[in-house]
Amino acid sequence: MLKRRLAVTIVAIALVLACAGCGKTETWIFDFATASETEDWVHEEYDDGSATLVTDMGLKLDNHSVCSPVAFTGDFTVTVDLFLDTDASNCAYFECYICDGQFWEPDNMIFSCFENIGTDDDGESLMVTDEGPDRRTEVAGGFGPIPNIVRKGDNVWKLSKTGDYYVISLNGYRIAKFVSKECRSDKYYIGLYGYSYGGDVWFKKVKVDYKGSMI
């Protein structure tokens, strides 16, 4: 009987040790403000677009997009730190999204965009969409001053994915929470885009806390 109890105890301990790492969160970070280059990121330039990397400032995108060199599976949270330099006469536009391809346009995407930043009147707008291969559904959006945005200073965009449930926020203000009905993929890259109407968009850092895998 003693040997049997000992054997059961040993098996139980082994199971505890084996599951010790279950659900462990890993972190991937890319800091544009300290990076010397962005060659691993996939770049797409449109017309006369540009991507300017400056130490301590980050990556300024103007009619230019970049996509992360790695993708993520399972549940994860993406945090993007960015700096805006806008006013009523010098506006800007930016996008942050997750997608299943590194070149535009991917089949599956959870997309968000912020338009005419700097004009804190009805000219500003935001939109969040849930996109699959066959259709696109707008899940949040509207015109008017964008809640909680810092038009001249630091901002934090965040997306949390738990299964097909998403929460998107800007500077702690929840923009959207929804269950995706369209977007389906085994892995997701991080996409960023900026456009200048006289104002600037600097992407400073991307952090992904993930419980799945990094590919």
C-alpha cells in the first residue's frame, strides 16, 4: 500500500511539473526608437511614400506600411506605442491591424484606422473592421473628436485576442469589443501604416504578449 501511494504521489508531482509551463505568456518586442534598421519588417511604399527611422523617435511612416517579420498564434495582446505631431492645420492618419499576410491586402484582418487626427471637430473619424476572405463587417466607428487621443504626444494602441473575442483600446479607452464573425486565420502578423497631411506619425515600439506560438 505504501509503495502504491508513493507511486501515485510521484506521478502527481510529474504531472504538476509537466504543466508548470502551461498557459505561460511569452513576450516579443521590437523597439523602433532604438533599432538601427527595419530590414526584417516587410515594407510597402505607395506612390511617393517614405519610411524614416530616427533614433529616440522611432519609425515615421508617410503613405507607407510595414508588417512584422513574425506572426503569432493563439491568444495574444498587441501593444503599439506611437507619437503624433498634429494640429488643426497639420493632420495625420494611421492604421494598426493584425492580418494573415505580410503584403496588402490580406484575406483575414482585424483592422483599425484613425483619420484626420488634429482636427478635433467632425473631421476626425475612427473605424474598426472584422474582415474575412468574402466580406467585411464594420464593428465600431464614427465621426467627431476621437476619444482619448493625444494629438501632439504619446499614444498607446492595444488589441487583445482571446479566441475569436477582441478588445481594442486607445490610451486605455475601449474603442471596440466584439466576437469576430469573419476573420479566421491560424496566424497573425502586425501591420502599421501612416499618412501625413502635414502632421507626423511616429511608431515607437511594438510589443506582443502571446500564449500561443511565434512563427
